Amino acid sequence: MAWTLLDRTRAMTVAPFRLGMLIPEFPTQTHAFFWREITALRAAGVEVHIFSTRRPVEGCPHEWAERAASETTYLYPPRLSSALLSPRDFPGMAKALAYVSRLSVDVKQKARALGMLACAVDFLHYSRERKLDHLHGHSAADAAHVLALCRILGGPRYSFHLHGDLPVYGTDHAAKAWDATFVAAAARPMQRELIEDVGLPPERTYTLWMGVDTDRFVPPPQRVESPRGLHLVSVGRLHLCKGHVHTFAALRKALDRGLRAHLTVGGRGPHEQEIRQSMARFGLEPHVKLVGPLGEGAVIELLHGADAFVLSSIGLGEASPVAVMEAMACGVPPVCSIIGGTPDMISDGAEGLLVAQGDEEGLANAFLRLGQDVALRERMARAARERAVRSFDYRETGRRLLDAIHASRAPQRQAAWQGATPRADQAAA
């Protein structure tokens, strides 16, 4: 990227770069990496203003949650004053209404999009009040529509982040990206989708991972062997797509073959009851413990007592899981399904073990292999830690995002993109 640290420093001596960060339903348990990114950007001198679509329904167990919520401006419900437009905004409103009318969704969804337009008007007013230079969103779903509509109305340039497979994030992605300076993907397969399915030029895309605090997520001074055998840990949403049932089936197979092991599962989600039922079906109550949602400190404590981390996700939606990065930073070898960016994060047999999605036999063999070979676990633990420090530190990933924003806003880059709008029939330009 052309924008160097010296360039940023010179720019900030003139005025701070003001960035609006839009994160849906912020903050929740899974948003720790967003807060790390905000922290890194602020440390680099960026004035970050946090916005969210609406207040989260679920609580957030992290120690920074109260501060984050107090600093967040929620766009829904929009302020009544946002209905007031000046004459200079009328052309933009006509284009925004045309944008909504062209969306390839049903009448009900278009009515929903009109609600997003009201939020976009409010976002426009906030952007002007706070003199924001750029907007970046962490979603390719409704929040991306809000960003695009805000831009159409006359708001700042924008970019957004894709955190999973495109089909998970609705439709009309070309419309969402119509004037984005770039669209980032949290894993290389998602970047390919942006290029091949949305039609974005490669230079308008990046693969940008989220990050982990490798100064806080560190290996323990000494890992104590559990008297109950191999300690497996899994942290994430209690959702069927996380593949808990496959982990349980594999653990049952490994136990039946003589492995001494137990599993601790952290997190909450909509399918807790089904997950508990599958645990009972495999007779794993003595071997599996569900501990609920965990703050960062509790996650670190759990990882310090772990021998391996398990992520057996299936289907769509997984990108480059931060929970895996956290485990690797703590020197815990991951056992992961091949999904999203996990093959880019983990070299099979070096930092961890990879198995096909839904491969219960493969998972069982991985558990047995790690349980029977302490030296292998130790080698993988060192390699995992080294990879996390080298590639996943939040300060480095935050720097990459800031470099992408500045590079994409460069006049020569913007000039090169004129006329490259993807699928202009869906855009409102």
C-alpha cells in the first residue's frame, strides 16, 4: 500500500483523520475484535466515532462493554430531526429512493429498506456535525445499505468489511458497493466472491483479518496437565453452524477408543437446547461442560488450561475465526474444519490440524493424535503462538485497515476507478 506511516503522521499534524465506524448491534460477546481495532486506530492518531444500527438484544460480558456502549451512537430509531432535509439534499433523496426501488427484493424488504434510508439520513447529519472524513462498516448486510445510502445523500466516502460468505448477507451486493472506495474480506475465499460474484475490480478489494491482542493473549508460564486427560476447549456461539454435534460425535468415538479427554464449551446462542440434547444423546454429560458466555479474562484463563482448541463449523458464514486466533496466541493448537480462511490461518500438521467439514472420524483421529503425542502438541503450540504474533496482532491488522482506507482515497486511485462501478443497473449513480 502506498500510504506510509510518515504520510499518516504528516497528515495528522494538520488535522486528525475522523473515521465513522458502523458496527451492527454493538457491543456483543463476539465483538471483542472490533474494540481492539478501534483501540489500535485511536493509538495511531485516528479520531474514531462509533455508530451502530441498534442496541444489542443480548448483553456483553467484556469489561470494556459499558464504555463501548456509552461511546456508541445508535442510528435506530433515527432522530426526528433527521427528517429535515435542506434543499441541497433533495437530489440525493431522489437518487436514494431510486436505489431502494431498484433493489431485487420483495415489497416487504423494500419497506424495510426505507427504514434504512431514515437511518442513513440521520447518519448523514451526524457525519456533517462531526466532520467525518470516511465511514467504514463491519457488515455486508443492512449496514452496507445504510453506508451506500448515506453516500448517495451526500455523505462521506465509505468502505465496508465482509465477514463471511456473501449469501449470508442478503442480496444486492453490487448496489451496496456501488461507490465504496474498497470492500474488505475477512478471508481470501470471500475476497474471491467479491471479485467473481459481485464484479468488483481486484484493486477495490482486500483481504483484511481482524486481530488479537498478543500481549494479553499469551501462553501460560507453565501448562499444567489435566488429571482428566486431554482438555479440549471450544468458544463461540451456540449455533448449529458451529458443528458442536460433530465435535460431540468425534469425542464419543475417541473416548470409546480409549482416549481420556474432556471438553469445555464457552458461549451462548439460539441453539443451546439442541446442543445440550445432542450432548446427552452421545452420553457425554460426564465429559462436556457448557460454561456460558465469557469475558476476555475468562477466555484467557480457559485457554491457559487447554491442550487443544476445537472449531468444527459447517456450511456458510465462517471467515477467519478470531476465537482460533486467540487460541493460537495462547499457544493452544487448533483442530479446525476446513472452512472460510482456516486453511490460510493454519498449516495442517504445523500450527494445528485441519479436517473436512462434518468429518467426525477425522476429528476423532485428530483428538487421538494430540492426546497420545505430547511432543506434537508442544511443537504445534509453539508454532501456533509464532504464527499469531506474526500475522494476527491487532495493531498490525488495524494498521492494514488504515493503510487500505488512505490508499483507496488517494486521488490517483479514485481516478483509476471512475467508470468501474460494478453492475451499474443496480446502482443509483
